[in-house]
Amino acid sequence: MEHKILHTRFCGAQRDKQSTMNLTHFFLGLLEGDGSIQVNHWKKRILQFRIVIKLKYTQHNYNMLIKLRDHLKCMKVHVRHNAVLLIENDKKALHKLCILFDKHPFLTQHKRKQYAFFKYCLQNTPTFSEYMGLKSGNIQFPYTINHMDAEQIVASSYYSGWVAGFIEAEGCFCVRKNTTQSFSIGQKNDASIVLSIKYFFGFQNKVQHKKQNMYVLEGSHRHVLGKLIEFLQKYPLLGEKRVSFEKFVQRYNMPKK
């Protein structure tokens, strides 16, 4: 009996640990989709740093950002007009977040570049002329920013939680009037990240290359949508996107006429 109790406690602790890690990875995916890592020079005198996720204000998005704030034990939640923001501009807290980002590197090419510039400025405090030179590309950046292909992205140990957060930011669940369903997701200037989602879920459709260098994946095959639904029930969406996902699942489970 004692052995069974200890085993139950151990399994519960393992689930809690896994849930905590998933929340961290979810935050990273949400940040890559809807976040910004900013360095600005104020009046050519002082650098200002900010990491922010900005979403449309809804109760679900607000609750999600509160949950992430409490989990991370840093960042603040602000409501401004019709937007809700998760934001951090304190240098001590930003250094703490950098430790997290170094342990779990960004997966999109744009965020890797954005973060490398942010981290360099945070650690080295460049002059205004050096800052402008690095930003414009006239000065060679001191860090090498490696390209990741789709297979390398999927192989990341935190990809499952990350892709749930990225879907919260960029995914779209569609139920048409004729009751057909589809899921789509896209990213500008980064085919690899969209290809990784295609391979991860087994979408048969090709990634479309559209105007303004936008890469889009859309699929409607029932078995793939079923796999996507099963995955997001294990790694749940936490914000407003969950509302459309639940309607999507209801439609999926309705018997065919």
C-alpha cells in the first residue's frame, strides 16, 4: 500500500514537472509568433530594452498572459485600449530571460537574429554609432547566426510545447458554411518553420509561397486534422485561439449526414 502511494506521488510530481516545462515551451512559441524583442536608443544617449507579447484584449488572452507571468515569475501584464501585453523592460529580469533563451534557442530565423542583436547590446552597451552600424548591417555582426532546416527544428527537445504556443499565435482553424474544415498556418520569410509543422503533423499539402515572401501551410485531410486535434488536447492552447479550436473539434466529432 505504501509503495502504491509513493508511486502515485511520483507520477503526480512527474506530470506537474512536465506541465511546467510545457508552459515554458508554450511561452517560447507564443513569443516567436506574437512577440517582439526590442532594443531602442533613446535620444542617442541610452539604450532601452524590452521584450513584449501583444495580443487582442479578450478574457482568454488576458488569463493566458497572467498564467505565463506567474509561471515565469517575471514580466508584467498591461491592458491598453483593446490590447493586452506581457512585457518586461527591467534589465535584471531580462538577463534572467536570456538564460532561458540560451537554453532553448529560438527556432525562427527572424527571432534568432533579433535576439542576437538584443543580447549583444544588453551585454556590451554599444555606442550610438556602433548600434546604428550593427542595425543597418554596415558593421559586421560579431555573432554567427546559424540557419536551421525543418528536420533540425522538429528535433528540438522542446518542439512539442513550442509548436502549441506558435499555433496559439499563428494558427487558424476554419469551419466553412458547407461544414468542411481546414487548418492553416504561415510565416513570413521562413519556409523552414512552416515545413517543420508540415512534417511534424504529416500534412500532405505543399507549403505555398505567396506574396511578400509569405509561406503558408493549409490542410483539410481528416486523418491529419485528427492527429492535430489529439496533439492539442495533450498540449492545450491557452488563449483566445482555444475558443475557435473547441468549435473546430465539435464540428470534427459531429456525425456525417
